[in-house]
Amino acid sequence: MINIYKYMNLLVLIFLSTGAAAQSIGIQNNPAFLNQEMSMEARVADLMSRLTLEQKAQLLNHRGKTVVVDGFSIRADQWNQCLHGVKWTEPTTNFPTSIALGATWDTELIHRVATVISDEARAIYNGWKQDPEFRGEHKGLIYRSPVINISRNPYWGRINEIFGEDPYHTGRMGVAYVKGLQGDDSHYLKLASTLKHYAVNNVEVDRMKLSAQVPERMLYEYWLPHFKDCIVEGKAQSVMASYNAINGVPNNINKLLLTDILKNQWGHEGFVVSDLGGVKTMVEGHHQRQISCEEAVGRSIMAGCDFSDAEYEKYIPDALRKGYLTEERLNDALRRVLLVRFRLGEFDDFKSVPYSRISPDVIGCKEHRNLSLEAARKSIVLLKNEKKLLPIDRSIIKRVAVIGPYADLFNQGNYGGVPKDPVTPLQGIKNAVGNNVEVLYCKGAQITPVKVRKGQPIPPRFDKEAEMKKAVEMARNSDVVFLFVGTTADIEVEGRDRKTLVLPGNQNELVKAVYEVNKKVVVVLMSAGPVAVPEVKKNIPAVLQAWWPGDEGGNAIADVLFGDYNPGGKLPYTMYASDEQVPSTDEYDISKGFTYMYLKKKPLFAFGHGLSYSKFHYSDLQISSPVVSVNDTVSVVLKVKNMGKRTGEEVVQLYVRDVKAKVVRPTKELRGFKRIALQPNEEQEIRLMLPVKSLAFYDESIGDFLVEPGSFEILLGSASDDIRLQSKLIVN
């Protein structure tokens, strides 16, 4: 087979083309929409003037057929996914899942991860552009990532896809991710980022017809701020409307959401796309009066949903003729979609687009793999470390037992790439100890979801008692036990929510049995969503949360276990102590007891919690002014010192509390954070900026945010329940 990579740079220089979406088949009369000297807006207007109604409808179907205009072929959008790696038929670099990335609390890292992902996405595109026979499946440059929903509901099946439970934290992570995907060129986009799923999407059961009953104040304070951040600051080019309804109005036809807030208030200049089959939910899913497909299409577009499936192509002409849709709104929808595609360079000479120089050689390269390892390391959260059991000194042990159903399993997560040589925890531990330490392994428990169909054989049984006995004997005869328990993508998955936070199967029994014969047990939680493990917290001396950590996850876990890396990750959500602590998932008013902001009882582990092998001392808190006005920004300065003997990383967290408000406010709210690295005995001055407007709450009586005069507390600490310094702030 010829290695096309060798000739890639030469091909970039000599290959003449007119874009991914479009190929010349005898262009007629040099149409203005191909003139790169004109503004993109003018070129879009020229192209639209040449389209028939049927062609406009075709171009608003993201899975439609190629449209030919003056000999110029425009193929369908061909969108793709890249939550933690490019989804492709060939291997790409797989990073930890999004919830693990959220646990890094490192926006600079998130930007680098997204930059690598977008480089690989562009490289795939460039390979296809220069050779139609280029390997693998080829899609476009509009990527349906990131998912910036938040985990109010700890049972939600898609927590692996998101960054956490807090809107401020999610907004910071999301902005960094969007900017990394879209690139920094002033004229062209590297990719177009689609934010999912707008909005109040947090349940899988009946998601096609569910109506979330949300108080107006909670909608603006909790469910929307992170979307606003990613639109206003991140400049995300696209937003996906979610299947659910809000207060009885399906999001696909929710003008308040899609037009009034998103486009008019926030200034979104890109387009809104429905989720797959979103228009059909207007006809088949939501409990409302039955409407026709023409009406569903017309109402969706009129509400602000610009782009969709085959229903748009099929029913737009009739919707227009029957008065469900205006030509002005139809043209605005198409203009928005086309402008994004022009900014991607799809209608320009290939070599004139700066991102055309990204070679397929970068896909899965060593540098990208190293970044995956860094991200996995930074995501690991040390939940407990009694008597400093961790890190383990390899020089004083002879035998370790690696036990658990997830010890030798690679958990992929949703919407990532095809893994290449993924490192499981077992393999990572073997890599770390080499031939100097004997490594014993058994599952100890088996978690295998099965489907039993009438007339088909029952799957073979797993002898859990024999496997448990084997695990116990291994543990008894080992110097230390690494016990891997948690969940898989079969348990936490799109389309289904968990019924309980308890570890599935007999994993709790396995932990108990192993601990009875060996007290040197390290439990490593391999889950995406929170698990309730009170007995683990009570008895087990050391506990890690390691998530689904990507291609290099096994090596990253071993690095933490043996002290080659000092953990610094922090929980991006609350770990509840039991199912009883969680309010009804039908309740969308988070003030009823959801998240660290309103939970009244002590959680298992708090939002922001995460230990280190180092100790950090906080001191010398200063604020720029103790009395401020609403338009001011407060400078918050403090010092943090590493008191340990290892280089360590700390996430400094800034929370605020309204001391006395006319409405129920959170016990505290995150309003700033920064991850820092400190050498032993190093002290660093940290500065965080706090806009006074960020102290506002949404006042339903005036329909806007209000900063109430009075006293506020500024809280600095290592976790939401570990506040080290505080100061008072008076707002005039």
C-alpha cells in the first residue's frame, strides 16, 4: 500500500479544490459566491439568490442529497461527534470522558485537548480532500460537541458526556472546549462546535415526550448560564435543541428559548439544529394536540430551529404554501447554516484555508497520546488516604493483587473514537512494577447485562462464589490489594437512567470480603456518574475516583498508585451518601435539595473535594475593596504554599454566599477557580477576579437579574466543604 502521508505536504501545494462540501463539476460563469474577495455575507446572499425553494429545503436537511448550483456541488452537512476523541471508523486519540475532563478543573488543559481533537478532525477531512480513497469514513466539519448539560440528576445515563453539576464550572470548561475546537483564525473556523442539548436535558426515560417543569428563576440561574457563556464568550457556531419540553412547550418549537433568549438576548449568529428526529416528536412524542408534519416543520423553523432531518426537506415547501412558515424566516435559517459552512472554508480554494495544512500524520501521534496520559492523570481524584497508604512504595512489596470486574476492562464512553492499544488498569500496574513485583489478577465479581429472548438459549452462568473465593485468597496472600469497582457504558448509557447509586451486582460484597482478609486495600472507582459507597468510605483506607480515563488510563492510574504522579483532581459533582439523599428526579427546582448548592445533609464526598499527597496552606486573603457597587470587579488575592515534599497541584476554589436575601439562595456558589502547580515549599500568589454582577439572582418580579444591596461572604478553599479563608463584601 502506498503511504500517502509521505506526499501530503506536496499535495497540499498542488491540489486544487473548492471545499469539503463542494466539488467543481464544470462551474459556470464564475459565480460570485465562489469569489473569495467578497465578504462571506455577500457570497451567501449570492448563493441563496440562485436556489430554488426545493434546493433550500434540501440544504436544511443535514442528511440530504448533494445540491448542484451553477455546476457547483454542495453535499449534505455530514456532521460528526467528538466528545473526547474524533468518532471515526479508524483509530483516533481517545481522551478521558468529559466528566473526567471536568474533574481536572483545568481550562488550559481542556483547550489543549479540544485543539488536538480538532486537529485530528481536520486531518481526516484533509486526507479525504486530497485523496477521495483516503481510509475510513468521511464526514464534514460541523461537530456535535461538547455536551454542556449539568448533572442535577445523579442517575442520568449520560453523565459520562458532561463536565459536572455546576453551571459556572461547566461554563468555564465549555468555553475552553469550544475555543479549542473552533480554532483561533480570525477568518476561518477549524470546526464548528454544536452545544448539546439546549436546554434542561437531564433524563433519558421518556426523553422524547418529557416536559420539565422549571420555575422561571431556576431556568435563568441554573439551567442556562453555561449555554450563555459558550455562546457569548466561546462563540459556539451551533446549538442543538433537546427533545424535551420545558413547562409544556417542546424545545423544538420554543421561541422563547431558541430566538428570544439565544439569538436576541445572547446574540447567537450561528444556527440551531434539532436532535435526530426532533421534528417527529412534535407529531408522535409530546402530549399535545396532534399536529401535521407540515405544521411541525413550520412551527420549528418559526420558533428558531434552523436545521433538521429529512422532514425539513420533505415538508418545507408545503409548510410555506400553507402559511405555517414565512419566506423571510426560511431564508434567515438557511443564511445562518450557510454562513457557518462558508466560515469553515467549504466553498474556498482548499489551499487558501490555513487548517488545510494539518496532515493526517497527526492522527493518534505520540504527542497526542502523551496529552491523553496527562489528561487522565489530572482527572484522577484522591477521595481518601488514611494513614498515607498511598502512594505504594514498589521497593518494599513483593506481590500485589489486582481484583475487580473493571481491573482489566477498557471503558470507552459515548461518542469518542476507535481506541488503539488502550491500557487497562491491570496492564498499567504491570507496566509500572515490571518484573520486580508479582501481579495476581482475578475479576472477583462479574457485571454483565444480558438480554433473554423467548426461544433463545439462556446465557452461561458466572460462578460468583468461586470467583469471590479466588479473590479472597489472592488478597490474603498479597502485600496490597488494588480493587477496581464501578460501572460500564452498558450501565450508564444514552437511552437509560440508573435506578440506584449503589454499585451494581455483588461488588459491595466483594469489597467487604477482600477487606476482611487484607486491610491494605485501595478501592479505585471506575464510574462516570456518582456511586454511593458509604461502607467503602468508612472502612477502606484509600479510595480513588478514576472515571473512564481514555487510552492511557491504566498508566495514569498506576502513576498515581505508585507515586509517579501526585493526584490533584477534584470532584465536579456531589457524591451522595445514599439514594435517600436525592430528591425526586421529576423535580427540576434544584433548591429542593439538589447539588452542593442546596443539599442540606452531609454528602459522601462534596463537590470540589479531592486530596493530594501534599498539604497546601492558604493565607493572606485580600480583596481590592470591602465596599463595592454593582458595576465593579473585585480583585481577590491570596497565597497558597505547598507544605509537602512532592511537587503537587491544587485547585483554588472561590465561592460566594448571600448573607441575607429576599429569596432562598444557595448555601454557596462557585464563582472562580484556578489549578496551580507548586514545588515543595513553594508559595504562590493567586489572583481571582469577581465581577459584582456575578452575585446577582434572577428576580421574577422584574424579569431580570438583580444584585441585591447587602452583605456577601467571599469563601476560598480546597473544596465546597473545605473553606480555608473568608472575607466580607458589602454591595451598595
